[in-house]
Amino acid sequence: MTRIPRSGAWVMAVPVVFVLIWSTGFIVARYGMPHSPPFSFLLMRYLLSMACFLLWIFWAKVPWPKNPNQWRHLMVTGIFMHAGYLGGVWVAVKAGMGSGLTSLIVGFQPVLTAIWLSYSLRGSDQPGVSRRQWLGLWLGFAGLLMVVWRKLTLGSPMDHVTPFNMVFALGGMLSITIGTLYQKRFVTPCDVRSANLVQLMAAFVVTLPLALAESEGMHWNAELTGAMAWSVFGLTVGGSSLLYMLIQRGAAASVTSLMYMVPPTTAILAWLLFDETITAATLVGTALTALGVSLVVRPSRL
């Protein structure tokens, strides 16, 4: 047997590690939210992440975006993909929605993106929404409905669906969808480290007045400190670094196929750490949603 070089084995493992890190983002919200209001937590996360990226940029002599238009487009994506997305997720979790369900709702983002892109290509040489994609869309909605309905009727106080937390979870999903589409359309290629810093700066400015309006204070303890540290170093700096490595090495496509495993992974972690219940309906619904997403975003065979 041919032995895989260590560097090759590491590159093959990076997509899996990246998806595991991404899954923990919803778990971090459950750890941090009992001890902090959502926007104050996010404001501190943005500030510390900006400091890390700033040091990294100066140490590595990373180039900055080249023109004002690029800065402006990155700021818009930062508002949607950081402030809007994370703000919606954190408020939903603070308001009692479980980590597993939150990740399942947000996991519909690739579906919305694929459907929009397919519709936008109508009239061009590219095909529109295929029957397979429509099947995936309805399967995904059916799976999501199964999970949501159980949480609506049988969920515990810390894993329950209300109109309030559902609005914010859906808002987070729509925000990251809009940000993704905007980035595809307007943002030109640039270094991911300086791009992240510009996006975080915009998110910080938008989140600042919301954090100042919160009456609850941050109660620092081991759980909140750990959640903040992992949010900054694991999710923002570490996750972005891994994604940068994948893109540079041409392995980014591996991440797309593994993203279907984020909701199940989050549900399992939430069950182990927070005793969020996993029933047969939850398992079937999560599996249906993952299958639906895979059918929508999977490239067509030529």
C-alpha cells in the first residue's frame, strides 16, 4: 500500500476538522448565553477577533483591500454574515431555542442560496431549478417541520420554539444567505485575513448600539470565559485559517459535502453536553433535512 505523506493526510483531515469547529458555534452560544446578553457577547468577540487578525496581518504583512469599492462591499457582507447572522443565532438561543434546532434552521442557508442562484440563471445558458432540487427542497422542509413541531409542543424551557426565537433564527438564516449572495456577486478575491478584519469592523459598528441598549451585564465565570475564548480563537481565527488553507490547496469542495453533517453533529453535541432530547422524530427530521440540502446543492452530472 502506498503510504500517504503526513502533509497529505493532514489536508485530507482539515475539512472534517473545519466542520467539527463550525458545529461547535451553536454549542458555544448555549454555554455563553446564560451569563451574558447576546449583543454584548458578540461585541466583545468582534473586538478580540479584530485584535488577533490585526496582529496576524502586520506579522504576515498581509495586503489590504485595494480600493474603496472593495472595502464597502466587504463591510456589507460583514453586516449580514457576522452581525445579522450571529446576532440572530445568539438571540434565538438566548430566548430558549436549542442548539440542535438552531443549527438545523441555519443549515437551510445553502438551499436558499442554490434556489436563488438557479432562478437568477433563468434565461441564460444555465439550467434553472431541477426536479431533483425541488425534491430536496420539499424533503428538507418536511424534515425541518418534524423537528420544529416536536420542539413547539414538547420542548423543554431551554429547548423550545416560540414565535420570538423562531423569528430571530430565521432572520439569522436569511442574513447569512443574503450575505453569501452579495459576496458572490460583488466581492472580488482578496486575502481572507484582511477581508475578515474589515467585515468584523463593520459588524462591530452595527452591534455597538445594540449592546449598549442591553440592561443585563456580563457575568464572567469559567463557562463564559471558555465560550469567549473558543469563539475568538477556535471559531473566528481558527475556522477562518482552516478555510483559507482549504481554498489555497484547492480542497474547499470537500467542505461543501461535509456541511450536511453540521446539524446532526450539533444535535449530538447538544445531547451530550446539555441533555437536549433526541427522539426518533428528531433523528428522522434531521436526516431528511440533510438529505434535502444535499440534493439541492449537489452539482449536476454532465
